[in-house]
Amino acid sequence: MRTEEVLAAIATGLWRWDNAAGTVTLDAEAARLIGLPPEPGSYRESAVRSRFHPVDWNEIYGVVNLAVAEGSLAEARLRIVDERGQVLRTVRSRSKPVHRTGEEDDSEAYVLYGTLQEVAEPQPGATDAAHTPITGDWRRSREAFLLDAGRALAEARSTAEVLRVAGSLSMPGFSPDGLAVFGAAGERLTIIGHHGHSMGDEEPFTDMPLDTDYPAAEVVRTGRAIYLPSPDEYRRRYPTTWPLARRFGRQSWAFLPLVSSGRTMGAWMAEFQHPVAFSPDERAVLSTVARMLAQALARAGVAETERELSLGLQRSMMPTLGPEIPGMTVAARYVPTGGGLQVGGDWYDMIPLPNGRIALVIGDVQGHDVRAAGLMGQLRIALRAYASEGHRPDAVLARASRFLSGLTDAYESVEGDEEPAAPRFATCLYAEVDPEAGTLDIARAGHPDPVVISADGTAVIRQTAGGLPLGIEADSDYPTTRVVLEPGETIMLCTDGLIETGGHDMATGWSRLRPVLEKPVEDLEQLADSLVQAVHGPTSHYTTGPLADRREDDIAVLVLRRESARAPETPPRRSVLTIAQAEPERISVGRQLVRELLHDWSDPEQVDSAVLMVSEMATNVLVHTDGDALMVAEVSGEQGGRRLRVEVADASDELPHKRRPGEMASSGRGLVLMEMLADAWGVDPRGEGKSIWFELYESDEPGVS
């Protein structure tokens, strides 16, 4: 009797499935079992597939992939259906995947050789443990478990959360009571995390060489799963490391590769208190969980890297406010676009200027990606540099536009794409604030106009002259508009994200914000919060939570108020004197001017100190430069608590250096004297030249400064 006849007598057929060619070859018995004419033949995969229950056909792919990875048999139970979808019978498939000749490197090209045998499904209420894993109830519970596990792992956002989810998984019928996730760092095994063990249990496995005779190390090396159903099997296969595992008292172990993007990134160990035979169905579940776990860990790693990068960018680029402005209050908010990196192209800044004033800057680089954030950081630094040189607002923006134009050209030249990215531009508003006079000299580059809120609460858009956005043209003009803030008035500067979010244009956006601006608020911090809340709801100073997740565009807001609750100030005394190179005798005139300004100063010793420092500063200009000296001396404040500030400016860019002169030296004492005698002093570069200054603060008690 032939083999085919023997197999047919026991209701067993032969089949051959070539997945690369998409054909299935059946003998007569296999064709009968599948519901096709009972004769040998070769069929298209689609014709055979229509005879299997759709759920079972999908599952067989996982079983076959597991067998391919492990080099083992693929076993599965499959339901056969007729044309109407009614189940005819259940068959057991046992097959061996064999790589196609000459295609060993292609894991997807294989041929399945196997058998089909009709089996009977257990009757409801049957208690045969051997059949439990393949009942319909178990299959449905397995499907529900995998769906729940996949959903939970997909929602995990960090490695710790992935491990927590993995530790809480309750597999149908064979839940592990301990797990560990191993990674690889170079040629050594590492522990990413574990569950069901005590603190410190991971020590022997941390930093273990990959060539160690340990199951997890072998899995990482080979990429193949290892199943150890009993302690005897563990001890037989891994005698060297068996003592490490014995102390945990487990009965069965499964070590599965964690594969992501075709690369084995680690291993997952599942331990069981009770013996597990690791049937094909159980292996299929473990293999599926391992694949989902690997994907979740890979996603979590990428998310954690992005979060770390985002936090680093935030720390380095987060806008900050500088020192307090005398007589003024300032508040600001920055809310980046939600999703991805929590940084964008909007920014604000507050810059101390060499002339004692303050510059307020607010701007918006086109885009919300990493490149926009990078350009924003570079443009912000450039603006600070130009402002610190003492340039006027129009010159600062003109230089910044030239800088950004050259920077975007450089970006475009190194893109490497067939279609390089278009050059970026930025809008910006730069205001030089004079706290004493309450004036703001504003230059604007395509940015929204400011809003001025009067002391009685009326909010008005203050029209200012402006030029093109920065970076559009290398050479652009930016006219300056002076805005005067009266005591009690507030000015609001913002980016267009505050105005146009939610489908609004400029007009409707301002209409939405006007009631917020005109609502009486004593605290500017509260006003800044109210403005962003009017757009998206509650927020904090630097929002990166639910508000940011709903954002359409970045938001940057600056509000500045000139305080009104101050006692009337005595008008400052001010004297200005030019000391030319050809008139060194005018230094004595400068000394006399200072004495006259301080005629009623409470401490005569401070007056002498001021005269001495003025003489040193002016002489230093005439001796060490080729230009003239401009002295500005000013006394401000109420008697008993006044401030003297003296500046001597020249056109030389060379900054003075402090030296320690010898006893017989005739020079080099100027800065040393200022450090000893002045309450505050400094050297500030300007657009052309520099300014050296000092301040003295009056005390009610003579001899105390």
C-alpha cells in the first residue's frame, strides 16, 4: 500500500504551500478535507484561502513566522468553511517551513511541507486539559488578550510604562509571574527592567558578556527564541548559569528576541511558577507579545529621546526676562505648538542696553519644526549682539535681516534635496525703552502692531511704521516710531498665534482679545495668563500640557506697564560736556561741573571721589585715543537717596583693561580707583566706540555709601 493510501485511510492529507509563488499543491485527501474536489492538484493561494475561516487564516501567518524564526514545526488548528461561511470541519495542520533554494537570505521566501488531518472539536464542558488551549473559548480569550495587550502597549509612552504594562499582562491560561527585559550595550547584556523580583536581583545579570552561556545572551546573539519547560531542561542546556536561575524557584522559562526594524534589540524573559509545555499556541501568544513589546520599547525609546531633546532645546532657548526695569513692570508668556518637540519659532527677549535703557524684542520665525527653532535661536543671539553694540532699533533690525538672509541661503545650499526648502523669514518687533521718560522707540518688521491700554482701561491698536519681515531682502529699511507711555498705561506685544488661532483673522482676533485687555487687572502676570486663557483655556507660565496639545500656532506675549503709584520725582540734574583732544584744559571744567551738580550732596567724600573718577576717565580718553570725549553727568532722585551717574564716551573700540600699577607708575590706576570708589561701574561697547560709566548712591549719613 502506498503512503498516500495509508494517510488517506486515517483522514490525513499532504500539502505544499509555496508562499513566494502563491500556490498550494494538495493531494486528493487534503483537497477533500479543504472542501475542494477530491483529486490531486495545484491551486492559487486565494482559492485555498477561501476555504479557511478568516480568523484562522490570519493566525497561521503568525504560527508560520514563529516556526521560521525558531526552525521548528508549525502547528495550528484551522476551521474549514463552505461557500456560505458555515464550518464544515476542523483540521490540524503540521508543517515544516523550508527556505527556497538559493534564497536563504530572504526569510520571506519559503515552502511549507506538511499534513492536514481532521480532528474533532471538544464538546462544551469537556475537561481534557490537552485540548484546552485549542478550544473556541480559549481562542476567543486569546484574541481578546492580544487586542487588550496591543492597545495597552501602544498607549505606553515611556520605557517604565511599557515594563509596567508588560508586568500586568494576564495571558490566557499560562500567565508568567516574573519577567525581565534585557538590552545590549556593545558586547554586554544589560537589564532594562524587571517585574516580579526583588530589588537587587538583577545584579548578577547586569553587564553580563554576550558570550556567556545564558539563555538571554544567546537569544540576543542568535535572534531565536528559547523555551525551557522544566528545571531539568534548563540545567541540561545551561549548566553554567543554572545556579543563577535556581534561586528564584521557577518551573518554566521562555526567552524571546525583541526585534524592531529587523534588528534584535534585546530579549524578553517570561518565568512561570507552574510547568508550561509551550505548545504551538502558547508559543504563538508569547511570540506575538514579544513583537508588540519590542515595538512598544522602540517607540518609547524614540519618544524619550525626543523628550530629552525637547527639554534640552527648551532649556537652551526658553525666553527669559532680564533685570527689573525701574518704574515699570513687565510680564511674558511663551506657549509652544503642541505635539512633537515643545519648541517653535516664536520668542521674546529683554536686553539691557549700553545707554542704560532696555530693549524688548518679540518675534516669530516661519514654521514650527526643528529648523525654525534653530533659526530662532541664532536670530535671537544676533539681535542681542547688535543691540549690545548700541545700535538704534532701525539699525538692529536692518542688520538682523541681512544676517537671516545669509543664514537661510546657507541652509538652502546644504539641503541636498532635489527641491531645496524655501528660505525662511521672520517677523519681529524691537522696542528701545527709556524707563524714565516712558518712551518706546519701536521698529517693526512685518510683525503685528502693539496695543496700548490707557490708565482708564481703553485698549487701542497703536499703528507704527514698519518694513518687510526679516530675511526677505538683505537690505531693508525699518523706520522707527516713538510711543509714549503715560503713568498707568500698558503696552502689549504679541505674535500672531495669540490673534489668529481658532480660525480668526487679525480683525476678529483683536475683537476677541479686546475685552480681556480692557478688563481691570492690577497684576500683569494675571493679565498675561488671561490673554492665553482667552485663546485656549487655563495655562501655566510655560505650558506643555493639554493647552499645548490643542494649539495651532506658537504664542509669545509681552506686556509692559509704566507704574503710576509713585511720589512725584524731582527733575534730574544733567550736564553734558565735550572735551576735545586739542582742549585738555576742559577736564577741569568737567570736574567743576560735577562739583556744581553735587553742591548739596550729603557726603563730601563722595563728591571728591566723583571728581577724581571724572578726571581719570576723561584723561584716559585723551591719552589713549585719537578722538574727543563726551561726558554726561546726571543726578536723579530725592535728596538723601539720589543717584549720580557719569558716562564718558569716545569713538574708540578698544576697551580699557584693569592693571595693577607699581608704586612709581604714573598711569594704570583709573579702573582700580573706580572699583574702589564707585558703587557701580562698567564699560559698555556702542555702535561706534564705547562708554565708561560709574554710579554713586547718596546716603543720609556722611561717610556711608
